[in-house]
Amino acid sequence: MTKKLNKIKIKPKAMSERLEVLRRAIDLDLAIYRLTEKLSKDEILVSQLRKIGNELVGDLILHNFLEAQKKIEILLVYFEVAAAQKWVKEINWLILEKEYQKLRQTIDYLIQEGERVQKMVTSRQTDNIVSHNIYKGGKKIRDTGIFNLPERQKKILTLIQSQQGVKMSDLIPLFKTEASERTLRNDLQILLDKNLIIRSGKRKSAIYFVK
């Protein structure tokens, strides 16, 4: 079952930007290989440049943008060192440096965009949890908001929200010193009854989401 509120749809533009960044990183990685082919295979900088270039591509495939930024910083330092050695024309390293700096700027944008989307989703989740009032004939008859919950149920609800879905097996080790499995199931049932969470699946395979 899919959570309607928390589902994040990646816009086609954002998806194409990520693919373009990956494509550019692969092209630059190949450029490193071509350039280092002209250097001695015994030179340690050759293996390091290729290793970091490959890892950068892997980080982008996994959307580990912060790690990718770190790899770019390392490569820029290596380019400076390599240029000073005069192995090949310095312009080759300067071109790589310029292209990786452009790549870094694009990744900066993707990071900022991801943070913006996450803040928006978190805000929507918070609004959904804090205010769950039930009205009848225009009169509020029950407030099912988080502030009226016992402390343990608040913790469970917060955990479900932060993890974007949990199983009973996730909760048991976290609350083993304060509640039995049966008590935790009762807590979950109360949250279900209050319409604060939803359940997908049955029994041990059930997964609980913030509604």
C-alpha cells in the first residue's frame, strides 16, 4: 500500500538533471583514463585518479551527492599535483579541473533541491500528525492529535514518521525495556483507531505508515 501523503514524485526535469550529471561524470572518468594512459603505470597518482573517478560515478548512481562532492575535492587537488609534474601539457589538467568544478556546481544544486523537497515533505507530515480533529455537526467531538497521546505512543508515531514505515520487528528491540510485544501491538491499534497511521499487510509482515 502506498502512502498518499508522503510519496515523493521526482519531476521529469529533476530526473533528467540527475541522469545528465551521471553521464557527465562517466565522460570525465573516461577522460581521466585516456589522459593517465600517457603516464607511467607505476605512478601511484594514476591509480588514485582512476579510483576516485570510479568512486565518484558510483556515488552519483546511488545519489550520494555529499560523498560525490568530497570525491571532486580530492580530484581537484590531484589535478593540481599532476599538473606540477609536467607529465603532459598542463592544459589537459586545467580542462579536467574546469569540468569537474562545473559538475560540482550542478551537484550543489541537486543537494539544495533535495533539501527543499525534504523540508516540504517534513512540513506536510508534521501538519498531518499534529492536527487530527474529528468533527460532528460543526462541533469538535474528539482531538486525536499527537499531543494527547501517551509518551510511548508519541515515540512510536515519531519513529514511524522518521523511518517512513516500520514493522513490529523494528519496534520490539527499541522498546524492550519498557513494553512487551503485546503492549506495542495495543499501542499500534490505538494509533490506527485514532486514524493517525495506516497498516499495509497482515500479522508479522505488516508495515505501519503515517497517514
